[in-house]
Amino acid sequence: MRRAAGWVSITAAATLLQLQPAANGYYFFVHYLTRSAPWIPVAEKFDVAALQDRRVPFLIADQAPGLAAGDSFAAVTSQIRAAARAWNQVDSADVELAFGGYFTPGTQHDGPVIEVVFGEIPPGLRAMTSATVGTEAVASVTPGAPPFVPITKSTVVLNRDLNRTPSWTQDFFLTVTHEFGHALGLQHSFTSGVMATEAARATTKARPLAIDDIVGLSLLYPVRGGLAGSGVIAGRVTSGGAGVALASVVAISLDGAAIGALTNPDGTYRIEGIPAGSYYVYTHALPPRIGGEAHPGGILPPLDFSARAVPATGLFETTFYPGGRTFDRASPVQVFPGGAADGINFAVNRRDTLPVYGVLTYSFPGPVAVQPAFLAPVGGASFAVAAGFGLTPRSTVAVLGQSVSVAPNGVKAYPVDPRFTQIDFQFSFSAGEGPRHLTFTTDGETHVVPAGIRVVRGPAPSIGVITSGLDATGARTASLFGSGFGLETQVLFDEVLAAIRQASETLLVVTPPPAPPGHRAVVSVINPDGQSSQFVQTAPSTFDFDATGDWNFTVSPAQVAAGTEALVEITGANAGFQAGQVSAGFGSSTIQVLRMWNVGTNRLLANVWVAPNTSPGTVPVTVVNGLRTAVLPGGFSIAPANPRQIQLRGPVVDVANERTEIAAGAVGSVRLLTPAGDVPAASIQVLVSDRPAVVTGWSGGTLLFRVPVGVPPGPAVLRVAVGSESASLAMVVDAAPPAIAGIQSGGAPVDAQRPARPGQLIVVSMTGTPEGDLALNRVSVQVNGLGQTVASVAASPGGHTVQFLLDELTQAGTQQLTVAVDGRVSAPFALPVRTN
Amino acid sequence: MVQIRPVACIGLWALAGFSTTLERLTLDQMTTQSNEIVRGRVTAVSAAPQGSVVYTRVSIQVIERWKGAAAAQVEILVPGGTANGFRQTFSGAPQLAAGSEHVFFLWRGKSGVAQIIGLSQGLMDVQLDPAGKAVVSRNAIREPMVDSNNQPVPDTGVNMPLFALREFVKRRLEVAEK
């Protein structure tokens, strides 16, 4: 509902003063609910509470862009999905980007969504993102949750001519990652993370997110305990006693972390989510606006209650806490877990121009510039090339910290191009890997470049030759011969990870992901230090896939009613579904694949959620298998909600331990909705993999059933029928749990005549345990629900022996002993205990 | 189940966050990659959605043309604008007002639609200096310091007399034709 500008109800106004502010500590798109102090920042974000499983669907336009030679739409899709995965790695954020398949631009959406489209973009522009938000700030009724302005749709526009930026390049991947950040509600930052403007970015394909990016997303989409152990730095930036608006305040640690925030219009700021430790804090003005740009720093200024922009105060001298224009005047601030360092205030001096800003660093490990500069004390580059406004060979350059420093007379014109400045570095023996912050000082003004250089142990990895082969089972393998590989090296075919079979410094043997017949994939290797084979190779390494036949698939059922969670089976022909490489989408913002399982190489089971507000009609079905993509246009249709339809709501879990894998013979639980009203348990029929299951409980909409013995482990179909109505979901049947075969203590069996005593070492003989060695952390022992200390686990004929110390507080009598291996809990075993 | 409740209206329109990723273009590149280069005055501005994006259609009365086929009027699209109660804004997209005078470096893709090259890099203000001479200016590009080949490119902005820019474009195009 829209209202006239400036409207606010009395009730709402009264409520505002009691609202928790939006999480500070990052650069969000901010609205203020007032026209003057107190300023209550409200950020734009997706309303995850309104999303299924906190997942924001992203859909990719089905109109493929123009591609460079050797590139493919499948590769573009894989890069976009990989960029989304980069954000999904942030465990401390309560949001996830979910691939929803392809869609036709212009499609009306029933729910929040991110569209990725390919538009006609002129030279000089790589991508752009716009987020449409509602007209009202809303507050969660969850205690402590800040209000927010809900994003209803974000649109990421990529260039529909990718001839000059092939999908396999780091630029393309990081650009999409950056744009997804905007789509979720993050603005540009000034800490060299992926949300920094393109040129100031210090992240790589191997390490796409910096801590500032992670904290930013975690603050915008907080999850309880997500930033546990972090602290706060807060204060105010003033000039002549007046607050400075939109000053950037950054906390940096000498180990490489940099986290920042922007000030409110009154100069107050609050940086949250800072890992405990010692930080130097400085404030700097937003850099001057670029040509034609409306706002400094590429930052959209916050809007006040009247939707008027609250602009930045203007330029001022970079100032380090507690006061001073150079780093040597700075004192560290200690951040403690759960603590707040308040009163970290700055009094800054205004100025008309900035003598130095926008400095970027490069190194040249190969034929292309790599940014930021990667420096290796041994066997690699020891100098960086820098450029920026006001940077000259007369500028003073310094490295924060002790282990790396600028060499004497190490700042000079770059001989190859004197428009640039060369900086020579020297390293102490203690110089470890990781980013280092740089300062550049010109005419008394200091510009800080967080993570301006990255120290690595050796050169970037390089691929020499790739050969194709077959393993003993006839499966395709690829062998990469080169240098700089390691056990943690990752191999990417386009952007799809390949499973590594064998790794050494010079050889990687991998299983290539599924790919279209005859597809030529660009192969890259990336190391944990952030270096990629693309740093040093003139031409990308490629791998040619077999020219095998094409594939297709069908979907069953092909129609589902709105407001339903349903099992959808996807049956492929010549599909070659590879575990871990398959995903599916329905080209809709309100239809989501909640979970999917491979059943062989040509069958998938998917539990699909169709939101109640989904419009009836057809949608396309997209299945991605590695680099293979197939679309079934109009392959799935949505029917109007059926008020008589019984419905299941997953997940299906083991009532004993809440696990989603349930052993045969164990009791499972699922929600059953019977719109016609309560029904007797006797009228409910349950089948698991077509075998009748006994209903063991039915109350309050929760159905309990025993998984029939004999159902093989793996994905299974749960079918529930009430009268003529039925519903199905996929579930997972687990292998049988381990069993306790016997108990001994002191070399003799424990029984009623020889009961166990608290403090004794008890030896449990187990059967049905996984083959091979078991680490201690895979095994747990409980006596009457009380955890015991596991002393050892050893393989034995037919299973394992587990030794544990019986807790001193164990009471006398017959106790229930259970042993769990990998979460699978044994049946209770009677353990007689005597305490005197 | 978490519920939400509205607490305040934040403005007339549904608003939009924004961002862009720019790639540095030199004046030389803008000259050669543009399809049209004109000096002109904005005569009309209107916005309409096209697919997922709102575009502002800008009508320009051509004062002089330095590149491209002759025409007295040019229409261009600029991403962002207000339409159907929604406002979309893109960082770096210029906000053009009727009556303002600029030099436009324009690019037409396969669709034939004209856009400013580099979002705003190809837009230069035309103003009179204190001596009454026409001067074109564009702030230095802060963000993009690498070109399409990932090679560093420094930028110093543009600030020169109109006649000097006209002469630069003319000579650059002559070189390109050879």
C-alpha cells in the first residue's frame, strides 16, 4: 500500500523511538525514519521471514548473451551460480541464494526474487544492479530484530555481449559476486572486499569475500550467535563540533582484517561484528565523485523520512585514532568478545581537496596485471606497481606492521610506464602469508589501502598440459601437469569444481564434471593463498569433453497445486547425473526445490515447495548437471490450491534424534495436513518405497510411522494416503544403526553379578559400525542420556570396540547405555551399575 | 512464524538501491568506440519500464555533430528513472535535465538504441568560463583503473576548451580512417 510522501501515523511515530536501529557496521542502503536526530537507520533487505527456508531465489534470463570463442551459456550459468555460492558460504548470515532456473524477462513474479538479465550495455559499463523496495519500513516482531525496508525484487543486469569478458575470467566472476552483494542490500565499501568498487577490490576467485563482506551480510541478515565472539567499536566523527555525515570509519588489524562503517548524519557510528583483537581505527572522507556520478564514493546517500538524500558532509583530512594524520600517531583499540569500545571519537579538519586517494596496486606475475599485488619473498615478485590520484614517486609509502616494509629508496617511477609508481618491498623471516595494509602520504595527507598487497609463499600455480584418460571403471579422468599445486588446490572446469582423485605439486588427477557433448571447458586451478593459474597463463587451459549424445528429462507429476510441498521425480535419458553436481529450478520466485537427491545416474527426487500465492500456469523446468543444462519449457504447471488436498510438510525426521536420515525399523515423523478435519489414525495409510509402514502416532498434525525393515538405505518415497487423497515426499532411509554386542570391564563381562562402577573404564563391543578406523569425534556414548567421556575407539573383528569412562555421578541401578556413530544411535543396552 | 508489521511510510515511491560496475574508457577509446558524438541540448525527458529495468528517454537537439549520420535530433536511453510509481536509480547514470547542454559520446548496440558510452563517462558538461569561452568538463574517473584487458589505466578527467575537444575528436577520427 502506498501513501503520500511524508505520511506517518501517530502510532508509528511513537513506535519509532522504541525501535532498535538497523545493524550498524556496514554500508547498507539506508533510510531514516525521521528528518532530524535521533537518526534511526533502517536498511533495505529481503524479508527472509517471508521466504521459504530463508532462501532468496535467483533466476537467470533464458536469452543467452553473445559469447567469446570457446565460451558457452552453460559456463556463464556456472559462473553466476558460483558467485551465488560465494555468498552462501557465509554461515553467520540468515539468508541463502537459491538457483531457481531460467526465466523469460518480463515474467511477473509472485514473490521476492533476484533476476539476472543480459542487457545491452554500452562500452565502459560491465554490470548494474537495481533493487526495488517497498514503500514502508517494517519491523519484525521478533524481539531485538531491527526494522527494515523490504526488497521486493533486485535486478542484476549483465552485458549481453560477453565477447570481451569471457565467463571464465576472474573479472566476470567477481563482478557477478559484487552485483549479488548489491542485490542483497550491500553498498560499496572501502575495505578492499568484494563490495569495494571494482578497481579497489582485493579479493580473488579463490578468496572472493573479505571479512568485511562477511560481516556486512551477517549484520544485514543476522542469525542468533552468528557473530559470537565479536565486539563493537563506536564513537563520533566531528568537525568544529558538528557531526560529519557519511564519513567512512575503518578498523584494521595488522593481521589483515579491515571492517568499516559510515557515520550517521550526526557523525555517530558503530562498527559491529569485529572479531576480538587489537585494531587501529581511522576515518576518511568518501572519495570525490566520479565523472557524471551523482554521489561521492559511489555511495547512495541515506534518505530521510521525506525521501530526501542526506548528503556527505564533504572532504576532510584522514585521521587516525586518537588523533593524528599519520599512522605513527595511532594507538590500537582493544575489542573484546561481546564488548563495546565506545567513545572512539574523531575531531577532523575539513579540506577542499584530497591530495591523494584512490590508490591501487598491481603485480605482474605473468602477462596481465594482478590486483592487488601478490608478492612472494622467495621466487616471486618483491615489488608492486601503484597508481592513484596524487601518488608520485615523492609520496611516502609504508606497510602497517613489522614483517614487511618498503625498501630504502623503494618508491620510484615505474620504468615501464612512468605514470605509475614502483614500490620495492623487503621481508623479514617472520613474514607470514596474508594481506598487508599500505599507507600513501602526499602533502601530509594519508590514504590507507587495506590489503594493498598480499604476501604468498610462492608463485601462482600453472597448468602445462591436460590429458584425458579413463579409470579402471571406464570413467573419464583428466590429468593436469603443471606446478604450484597442493593438497588444497581446487580445479575448476569453467566454474564447476572437479572432484580431485590424486594431488601432488606437479600433478592433479580429477573427475571432470558432466558437460555437454563436445564442450570445451576452460580449466583453472586456484590455491588457498588466492592465486590462480589465470595469473600467469597467456591463454587459458582447456579440456575437450567427449562428443557423446545429448540428453533430456521428464518431470512427474507435471502439475502441483499452489500451497503444496510435493515430491517431484525427474527422470533423465542419457543424463549421467553426478552426485553433488545437480540442481533444478522452476523459473519462478515462489517455487523452490527444498532438497534433491540423486537416485542413480538418471533419476532425481526433489521435494518442491509451491507457495500459496503462486499464480496458476506453466513454468519452465531447468536441470543443471555440472556444465550440462536442459530446460523443459512449460514443463511444469501450477494448479489452483485444492482445499480438499491432504498435504505433507517436511522434513521427514527420526523422532529419536531429529536427523533427516532414518534407519529401517526406526520411527519417522512428518507433518500431515488434513483440511477436511481430524481423521482417525486407522484411515491413514503410509508407504515407504512401496512397503506398508505402521502408523505409530497421529496427533496435532504430526504423523509418526515406523520405517519398514528391509527398505534399502538411500533416498525413498514416502507416500501417505487418507481415503482417496494422497501426498508424497522424498525422505532418506539410513543404514541400520550400530548395535551393542557386549560390555566388559576389567576383562570380564558386565552383568548383574559384575555390575559396572562409576569411574571404571568400560569396553563396549559394537557391530554394524562403518568399516575402517573411526575418529573419536565420530563416536559418542550416553548413559541414561548423560554424555560419557570416550577414551578410545579401535577396529575389531566384526566392528569396533569403544572404551569410555563411566561418569562418577552415575547412579546405581540398571541404566540405559547407547552408542552413536556418525549420529546413528544404537538401541539401548542395559548397563547394571553399583555405586558402593 | 515471524510476522512483520509496517511502522512507517518512507516516501512516495518504491525506491531502488543501485550499483554499477564501470570499466575505464580513455577519451581516445570513447572517440573510436562511439557511433555518434554530438554537442546538444536536452529538450525532453521521460521514463518507461523496459522489461526489468526502467529507462529514461532523453531527447537531444543537436547543435553540432562530430561523428555519425546527420540528424537534428537524437534520442537516447539512460538506465534508471521513475515510471509507474517506481523509481530505479543506477550509480553513475547521469540525471539529465531539459535545457542542459553537453557533449554526448553515444553508442548504439544491435537494438539500435543510443546510450551514453560508459554510462556517464561519455557525457561532458558544456559551460562558459569567466572569459566567455565554452569549456567541456568531466570529473576524473575514480573507480576504474583497469581496462578491458585488466591492464592499469590512469585517469585525469577532462577539462578543456570546447574547440580543443572538437579538434581532438576530429584528428582522432582522421587517424582511425587511415
